[in-house]
Amino acid sequence: MKRKIPCISVVLVMLMTVLMPFDKMISYAAENDAILYTRDFEDENLSGWASLGGDGKVVLSDEAAHSGEKSLKVIERVKSYNGPSISLESFVMPNNTYTFSSWAYHNSDSTKTLSLVAKYLDSLGSPHYVPIETVDVEKNQWVEIAGTIDFPEDSMGYLIYFECSNAEVDFYVDDITITGPPVNENKGKDEDDGSLYSFDFENGNEFWSARGYNRVVRTDEFSYTGTHSIYTTNREKAWNGPTVNVDDIRRGVDYFYSAYVMYDGQEYEDEHGFRIEVSYNINGENIYQLIKEKTLKKGKWTRITGTYTLPDNAADVFFYVQTSNIEEGETADINDLMSFYTDTVKITETSLIHRQTALIALSCLAGGIIISLVIGCICSTVIKKSAKKKATLKSISRDAMTKAFNRNSYEKKLNELSQNPELCKSLCFALCDVNFLKYINDNHGHEKGDEAIKRCAKLLMETVGSRGEVYRTGGDEFVCIVKEPIQSDIAGAIEKESKIDEGYPFAVAVGFAEYDSETDGDSPDIKAIMERCDQEMYANKQEIKSKNKKFSRK
């Protein structure tokens, strides 16, 4: 829970901030932003930090530290964006500005490029990746990565993560601080019935977001109580569904969970299974636990309830709703991926439920007439339906800044090529990275840095044209997947563009790869092909830097 600090003076606030243990969320009654999160990893607890993307592993390390004796280290990385990540759902709100400060370090053989990136979902559930800052980090030197970000009004599902352009590099982060507007302490609280969390969606999404690749939108089409519910659609996996951070739940205490769920539509079967679950993190490992599974009838609001006790060391806790899991190896059908509605969600300590039940029993004995009236009111609740179902929202697959395809689209393409390796034999791949971005930002401003990124995207898209696709996979990193050899076209376009003076140095490192029968065999692995791209791009990047040392970070 958050600590309140009286705003006596700026000095007092600063003193309390220094003395307060790390990994606590605080707010203070002042016009200035609050310190929302601080972390120095000295308490030997990962507290919800995990590697982004499934690959890689985060561990606490005493090999290097910016302050104290501990830092967070990421190892066994496979992709450039595999790095330490943490959910911001507990304290980030839309339409606000947040400031991030952190320190990074590595002890590999040469200068490496590290980035701090924010991810959020828009109101349609589409992911957005926004670079907060990118720096070149020399060997055995702690370098600050700091910056600000404005989360738009329709945003939700926030997290930050660190990435390194070289996927093989282990690196460390330490002393992370996030400041911004003070947290709304009443998020999801219902003082009337004593629930720790109570959501009816009458005042917005109430911090709920999409779990995985799906969309969660507030709707007045159906509701159990009030006029609104949340609608989950465009699901790609059985486990996709609406989710909310509930980290205020006390550990080691039994809680009662309750949610109303309904689905409708002629295309769906008459009955289908649904689940309510919790997920949490213990020492970097994600844990998923079933609370209750229940079979629902189409067109009928059904309450799913159950109890669960979180272990003492659980961190980063989320509650979510989904359809029943499918067996491994089976293919999800239209019913497994159906759209559905959720409303009137409550989470309450079981002991409080028991006390309330006892009071109700006493009230029944003392005032049967009053209880009858209450029951009559409950039974009179009308399930509202509308005749017309809202059209399924179209997927957004483009990066907002560059108009290239976004990382979500790239991951889908990689999955397609992994499942159909024969397709790789007829494709050519290019991995491109904008050089000197840190120099441009520091000396010419972030607007010029963004201009360099958009400039790279434009020349790649114009060069590739209808022959393939261009994806923005990171802050300044792009991947081209083309149906014919394009090495000379891309290299020539980059060389020509680099000679045009727009007031700042412009250079793009590039690596190419394609299917090779001797190397890849009959069933090529797209990951191996992209790794060759990455190695060639990295070598080209170092060559460019060696020829332009004045633009490289010292």
C-alpha cells in the first residue's frame, strides 16, 4: 500500500524519500510530481521484475552495482528486446507525463547500445512501443538512462523494459526511479460493501486492460448492473482476456473473488467453460493459478466465484477472466476464441464475507420482512440486452510514428515463418539500425532524433515497396522481409540518403541474410536466419562508428 507524506517542505519530502525503503510507492500532497517507484535491489527480492518476451532470465547480482551491493542482471537472452521488465499498472494513469531515471552497465568486449522502452495498449488493445531513451554504454561504466513519456488518454496496460541491440549481451540495471502525478488511492475501492476491489465500469475501464493479443473496450451494449460492462474481443489464444493489477491484496490471507460473465452470438455454442485466475511473479518466475472454472449458458449473465490465498513472496499480482484452456497440441476454434462481457467484479477478504454472512443471518431472524424486500429488489434486476451486436473492431498493425508495421505484426510474421519454415526459402531479410541516435538527441534535440528514425523508415518502405514489408521492431531498429534479393537496393538507398545533409549525421547499419541450403538444411529456422542478420548488422555498426568516432558516445 502507498504511504502518505505530509507536504511540510521540499526539504522534508527529499529527506523522507532518501530514508524510505526502496520498492515502495509513495505520494505527497504537493503540486509537484510524486516519487511513485524506487528500486535499488538491495532487499534481495525481484519484486515482479521478469524478462520480456519469454526468453532470457533476470537475477539479482552482486557482481556490479551503481549504489549499494546489488543490481538486477539479465542473462540467457535470445532477442534484442529480452530484458528486465516491470508492470506499471499500479500507479500509471492515462493522459499524464512520467519521468524515468535508471542506470545500466555491462562488462562485454565493446560499447553496446541499451534502451529504456515503454509499452502500452490503446483503447482497441493494440500494443505501442515508445523509446524513452537510448544510450551507448562503454564496457565497465555505469551510464544513466533517463527520459520522460506522455501516455495518451486512451492508453492502458503499461510496462517498461530495458533492451540491448546485441541479443547475446548480459547487462545490469540499478537505481530505478519513476516520478509522476500522485496515484489515485481509491482505484477500484468500494467502501460501501468493504470490498478491497469493486469494479462496475460505470466510470471507465477502471485500469482493466487486455491480457495478450486481444482487445478490451468499455461498452453499453450489455451490462449486469448499471449501464456499462467491458467487452473482450479479437482474441487469438484461449488465455486472452481482460485483466487488472490487484497488488494491494494481502499475502497469506484468504480472499473471495467474484465476477459476472456473459457471451452472446448465434455463431457460438449454447454452453462453454470460463475461468477466473490470478497470476503473480516469484523470484522472476511467472505463476498462473486457477481460482474457479464454470460452464456458462449463452445469453445469460453468470457469476463465477472462488477463493484463493497468495503466497507471502508473490509480486506483481493480476486478476483475469478467460475461456477454458485447450489441450496442448489442439487448435483453438471459434468457441475457444469467442468474444465476451465482464461486469460487477469484487474481491473481498473471506473473513469479512463470513462476518457479513453472520450479520445477514441475524438480520433474517430479527427482520424477515426487511430481508424479503432486499431479496425482492435483487430479483427485480433486469438483464438488459440490445438487438444489435457491435461490429468487431479492426486490428491496428502499424507503428504510429513511422507508419511501418509494428512489433506486434513482426511477432505474428515470425510465428508464421516458424510454423511454415518452407516460406523462408523464398524470402530475403534485412536488419537495420539507426546510428548516432544518442548524439543526435543530445546535440540537436529529440525532435531530430525522431526525424532520423522516421527518415530511415521512409527510405526503407520506399525501397521495399510492394515487394515486401518493413517492421519497426524497437526504438531505432527495423526489419525488412522481402520476396526477392534486395541487398543492393537497400545498401544503395542508405548510402545515397546518408550523403544528404539535414543538419545532423545520418547513418544506418544494416545486415542481410537469406536461406542457405548448406547452413539451414531442408527446414530453415527463422531465428537462425535473423541471428545472421543481427551479426552482420552489428559488424557494420561497429565499422560505421570507427569511421565516425566524433559522433559516438564517449
